[in-house]
Amino acid sequence: MKKALSVLLAMGMTVSMVAGCGDTADNSSAADNSAAASTEAGTDGTQAAASAADIKVGVIYIGDENEGYTAAHMAGIDEMAANLGLSDDQIIEKTTIPEDESCYDAAVDLADQGCNIIFATSFGHETYILQAAQEYPDIQFCHATGYQAASSGLSNMHNYFDAIYEARYVSGVVAGMKIKEMIDDLVKEMGHSPHRMSKKDKIKLIDIDFENIDVVTLMQVQARISRLILEKSK
């Protein structure tokens, strides 16, 4: 049973993170890794398969299927269930659980319903999941985006997340491009304004490379934007 849970834990974390990325090649790789974990847990896979019927998964979502973050986790859980051959009655999902005592109550309810592995998906859930993990040492708790599992001293508490820095880099580049577009529009508008910009304010506002900009230059740009806004408001 413990070996089967370890397989579920590895596969669940893998497919939950991959679901958010949606990359076919990565999914294939994750499946290979999960298969390898299954082989390690049971030499021919029969022990893990035999114990799969005893597994019951609980999931605590911060949102529901109508927002992307939770929808990605749901897709991961669905793929995990398909890979492990879990039936619908082996998975209990709780949606729109806020980052307060409601999370602890949800975790306790899932534990009382027989779940032996419980996932929670929001950063603010961690304190309450830690509390539940202390009270239910025989149940595995997996928390996304958190950081306290390693220092908690609890063998049944785990943290997981994807390589979020990659998504943040891309979103930063997109935000920079949008800001540049807004600045360009502002500069053009100011060019037709009766309030003339100073030469200093005009310097390279249209040619800003936001992807490679350094901190000092960014602060200078922010100062120029502030001056433009003040000038425009006169």
C-alpha cells in the first residue's frame, strides 16, 4: 500500500505540473518517468496495480474549472486518474476553498471520508494543510507552491510546483512590450499637445528594450513617464 501511494504521489505531482504547461513532449516524458517509478515500486507492476483499488484521493482547489490555474490542476488530476486506472469514486474534489480555516475543515473532511492522499493547490492553504498533516500522520498531504514541508519534520507533508520562473519570464517580456506600446502612444499624444515635452523626456522613449533593460535605466524611464503624466495633467 505504501509503495502504491508513493507511485501515486510521484505521478500525481508530475501530471499536475505538466497539465499546466500543456506540452505534448513533456507529457510523454512525464509518462515515462511515472512508468519508471511504477516499476521501481513493484518489480513487475502487479503490487502497485493490486493496491490501486485501495487508493482514495482528495483535492482542495482555491478556485473552480472557470479559472485557468485550477483548471490546470483538474486536468492533472484527471490524467493521473487515467494513468493509474482510478475510478470516479476514488477521487473527491472540493472547489473554491478559501485560504482560511475552511481549508483545514476541508482537509479533515477528506481524511474522514477515507482519502489517503490529499492535494491542496493554493499558497495560503499551507498552514492549514500542515495542521491537518500533524493530526493525520497516516495520510499523505501534498501542497502546491508552498515551502514548509522540508522544515516541518513531517514525513507525510510534501511541497511541489512547476518551473514557474519560465512563465514569469515570458509574462515579464509580454508586460514590457505592452508598456512600450503604451509609452509610444503617450509620446505621440504628447507630441500633439500644447504642452511641449522637454528634450530629456523625449530621449529614447520609443526605443526602450524592455527585455534587456537594467535597473538603473528602468528607474530613469519610470521618472520620465512620471514627468510625462504630470505634464499631461496640466
